[in-house]
Amino acid sequence: MTKTSKIVLFSTIGALILLAVIGYMKAKKWISQINYGIASGVKVSKITLQNVSVYVPIWFYNPTPFSFVVSDLDLKIYFNNQYVSSIISPSNYRLNSKVNSTYPLTINVKYADIIKLLAEQGTIINDPDWLSKIQVRIVGTVKIDTGILSLKQNINITDSLKYYVG
């Protein structure tokens, strides 16, 4: 290999590395602009003697001019700072450019665990305000795929049970 060929080869490799670093930094900046939260409140959707089904609609807003894919949701759910459930979802959801997207999730919490939490708050499930006495905290990560690379985004949401859908 001639000296000129080596210079061209190393220059090309250097340019490709520089482009990869710039692309990574841009993708990281775009992903950091994505907002998230609870779409319409954490809702109790069904109560049985075994379980309380809770609907957790996580929304994402993508303000960038690019679409992304959200996947590999790995979340832990806490009621009044006590762990109650995990959500691990490999499903993919598309985050289109400049729109809100909702990631609909449902968890089942043991009825006995809800009764215990309420007792610790000095109330019972017949109390009309029992929903507001349970703070919901959702923490974990999601993977956001730019098409070229994937980055993990931390999720940390706090809400309370506000609605009952019978």
C-alpha cells in the first residue's frame, strides 16, 4: 500500500468516525427533546376480590421533525412508594413527528395489597376519596430507536389514582 493510499484510507476512516460521533450526538439531542407523562390519569378500570386492574396510559410527545420507535419498556410501578408491579413490554410503538402518542398499559394489583395500602393511610376502599390517597410512581426505561441507533430513555412519572371507570 502506498503512502497516498494509507493517507486516503485513514482520512476516510477518520471522517466516518467523525460522522458517527456527530450522528450520535444529534440523535441523543433529538431523543432528549421527547416529553412523556400520563395521558389522562391513572385509572382503576376494574375491581374484583382478587385484583384491581389499573390502566396506565403513558404518552410521549415528539417535537422533532423525525419519527422514532419506542420499544423495550421496562417499568416498575409503586403505590405510595411500595412496589406493586412491573411492566416489561417488547412491543414497538411509533412516535411520529410533532404529535402525541399514547402507550396503553394495564397492570393488575392484588386486591389485598390495595386494602393494605389504604389501611396504612387510615382509610378503606368504601371511602369516596380512596383513589386520591394512593400516589402512583412509575420509574424505568424505554428504548428509543432512531433508525440508525437505539438509546435508553429514563422514565420517572408521579400521579395519583383519580378516576374510576366502572
